[in-house]
Amino acid sequence: MFRQWGLKKQFATVFLVLITLPTMFFGALIYYQTTKAFKQQAADHTIGRLETSEETLTSVIRNVENMTSFMIYDENFRTFFSSSKSEMTSEVYKRAEEGIKGYFTFQLTSFDYIDSIMLESASGNKLHFGNPVTADEAVLDQAATKKGGGLSWSGSYQVDSDWEGKKQVISLSREINDLNHITEPIGRVRIRLDQADLYQTVKGDTAGGQGYFFVMTDQGDVVLHPDENMVGKPFPDQTLIDRIIASSQRSISYETKDNRYLVVKKKIDGMNWFSVAVVNQGEVVQELYNVRSLLVDMILLLLLLGTVAFAGFYFFNIRRILELTEQTKQLENGDFNANVPVNTNDEIGKLGMRFNQMVKTIQTYINQEYKLKIKQKESELQAMQNQIDPHFLYNTLDMIRWTARLENAMETGHLIEQLSKMFRMNLNKGNMWVKLDEEFAYIRHYLELQKSRMGSRLRYSIFYEADIGGAYSIKQILQPLVENSIRHGFKNVSYQGELRIRGYRQENQILIDVVDNGAGFQSYDETGNEGSGFALNQLHERLLLAFGEEGKIKQIPSRNGTWMQVKLPLLNKRPEQKIKKEPGDWNDV
């Protein structure tokens, strides 16, 4: 009778009788003692979560500080800070102001905790972004001046907002100095952070009432706190503040009349702030050895019962599944005589019946469809033979080149020769693999053609170490990157575009950098069209298919322009052609 049950019913019965009931019995026995242990573990886990809040806050602070550092070197900001009032109508100043607006719009929309930004040049020019606020910030100006270009963070203070009324903010003030005269200030920047939004960003997962996180100054004033009424005021428990500031230990115990707390604190680097996590420890659990002994006994018993249960399950079910697996392997090897004996009506028995039926269906399908597929392949081969022979195009270009030379059109002949060489390299006798010498020669011909179109607006250089020239790679890995630089990076730029290609060996890998000084380009086309993202995605897929995880393309952060890097394994022999190339797949990247 049991063997006629469904698989779910069989397994549920075995699991209930031999595993679930004993587990419930022992679980009830040790529940009381383990509850205390779990409370302590929960407290420790909460401390770990609260400590991540400090890391998040540090990340936010560094992000805001990096924004001010960017302003020191960015051309748009330098133009704003160094322009006089009479120069505010110039095209250069207007372009700089538009660039600044775009940069701050991105920052304000990307980070909710940024409330507003103020820029002021030495000549009196001002720009405001974000929430329009008013406040007496003369003390902050004095502190920034005293820093002489250094970072000056404020505590939490109140401002009047035209949008939200009174609110608490924290600000970073900094004087911007002239790059050529580093002690001469040319302006000031102030970035205000919304206290409530900043706390929501950095507080982390502190749900459950087991602890809370706050930030204070070394004077005891609250900077961030879950209770907004405490922000900007001294922390009410002066004893705890004194212990936090005076103690050299990261963790301290603190007791009140009713509770005992574990306090974790850390001074934030470069600032006069402390991040503090407070957790109610509760009662310290004793006699954990008894709990551990019970847990060990329970595990041993469950292992024994589980072994008995799965031995029976194997005999009645798993063995039949293994038999079905063996028959499946025979079918995979082309033996259509595979057949599974069926003597039950459960799920495995039904699976065996469907397997036998599937074998018969495949045999019928092969007999009926085989000849039709052969004829279809013959038609496809005939269609491929009727396509234009690429060698005909190459030979025609060669004839046109010589005709141009006979007619003294030397420049035209030179350009046709460059294009002809590209076609010859592209054909490569049908081979997908080329030496890097050939790949660099191909991209040089391509750049010469582009240079003839762009003239003095394009300058390029190609350098690679001699010992990598004989290494093998799939062809046309550089052309998509170079085309992206020309089409996107140099688009609408007024200066001369420079493109540098360099290849070098790093242990058993080859690195090829394509670096330009353009305006940059997006790696993915947000409209879904075949733009720069399409070309880079195709290149990424080709590298992955050819080299696996050893072939990569990545964008390296660069202050000016775009820096793309291709990473390849060092192959001194031509590999087998593993990638199937369909007509028109990669030559149109």
C-alpha cells in the first residue's frame, strides 16, 4: 500500500514520523534555555548592524568632501571663482555656469541627504542650488577662513527654508584657493546636509528596539539622533558623554538605575565627531554548557533517525530515479532502445512512463523530419554560395587603387590602399584568431582612414611591447573602442582629440589600454538602440566566449576623457576556433 502512495505522501509520512515529531519534542525541551542565549546573540548582532551605520556615515562625509576637492581642479568651477562681475556675461562664464548647474543637479538628485549648495566667488558672484534657506552662518565663514582651504564641518544648526520652514542641517564649508597661488582664496563653497535625511541614510537596520545609533561632537552636542528634538543640543546624560570622550576602549559598559547598556563608540577620522551605538544588554546568560550538551544530543539523535529515514527513502524511491538516470544516459548516447521498467503508480512511475513515451516520440520525429532538415541545410548552403564573394570586393578595391595612381590621384590611392588592407586583414582566410601584430596594424589602417576624414582634429599613437606581438587574440577587439572614442568622445569638442593605444604584458596576461581625452561616452545606450553600449556588449560577449573569465573589458576611472582596458590571456599558439561566426556578426560593430 505504501508503495502505491504518491511521492509527496511517502516523503511527508517518513519525515513526520522520524524527523518532525522528535524535533518538536527536543525543541520544546530546550526552548527555555536557548531563548536566553539567543537574546545575547541578538544583542551582538544588533551591535554589528549599528557599526555599519558608522561606516555609511564616513562614506557620506568622504563623498561630500570629494565634491569640494573636485571644485578645486575642475575648469568650470575655476572659471566661476576667478571671473569678475564684468565677465559674467561672457560665453566662457555662461558655459561654466551651465556645467556647474549640471553637476550639482546630478548630485542633488542622486543623494537625498544633500539639502542645498552655495558658491561664492571672491568678486562677489553667488550661485545657490537646492533648498532655498536663510541662516546666520557668519561663524561658519570665519571657521572656513581660519582653515585656509581646509575642510570645516559644522555641528547641527537651524535654518529657515522657503519650502519646509525651520529645519536642522549640517554643513561643510571650504575656501577654494587659486591653483597658481595656493594661499590666495578665490571663493567659498558650503554644502548643507539635511539632518533627518542623513540620519535615515546612515542609521541602517536598527529595527527591533534593541539599540539605537547617534552622532555627537567632542563637546557633547548631538549632530544626528533618532529623536529630532535632541539634535543641536547637548546630550542630556553628561556622565555617559564624559565616559565616551575619556575612554580609550571602543566598547564600554554603562549602567543606569534600571538597565545595563553596551556602548560602542568610534571617533570619525579627521573630524571632532563621535559615532555611538547603544544596546541594552539585559541579563547575562549563565549555564550555556547545559544548552550546548542538549543541542549535541539532539543533533546526534536526529542524524541517526535521518539516516534510517533516508535509507528507506533511497530503497523505495532514489534507486528508481538512478535507474531512470542510467536509461537517460543511454538515450543521450544514441541508444533508442532505452526503456524504464514501471511497476508503481506514483510520481516516479509516471515519470518512467513519460520517459518511455518520449523515446518513442523522438524516434518518430527523427524518421519524419530527418530528410526535411537535410534539404533545408542544402538550401541554406546554396544561398550562402550565391552571396557576393568578399575576395571580389578586395580585388576590385585593389584595381581602383591602381587606377587612381595612374590618374595621379595619390591621396585617393593611399586611402583606398588603407581600406583594401583592412579588408584583407578582416578576411584573414576565414580565421577568427590573429596575432596582435596584425590587430595593431589593422587599427592603424583604421585610424589613418579616420585621420584623413578628421584632419588635424585627431592625433593618435600606438605602442606595444615587442614580446606580445606574436601572441594570439580574436580579431577586431580594438576597433569598437576606438570607434566609440571618435564617435562619442570627440563629438562636439573644440580641441584636438588625442587617442593613445598601448599594449603590455603583466605576468601571464596582456593588457591593452585605449585612452582618449574626449568628453566621455556612455557604456550603455539608454534608448536600447545599437549605440556605444551595443558595440561594447558585443565585444564583451566575444571575449567571454573566446577566453572565458580571463577575457575582460572594463572602464578605468580617468580625470579627463575615457580609459578602456582589455585584458587577455597570453596565448603563444593559435587556439582552436571555438566561436561560431555567423555572416555579418562582428564586422559591423
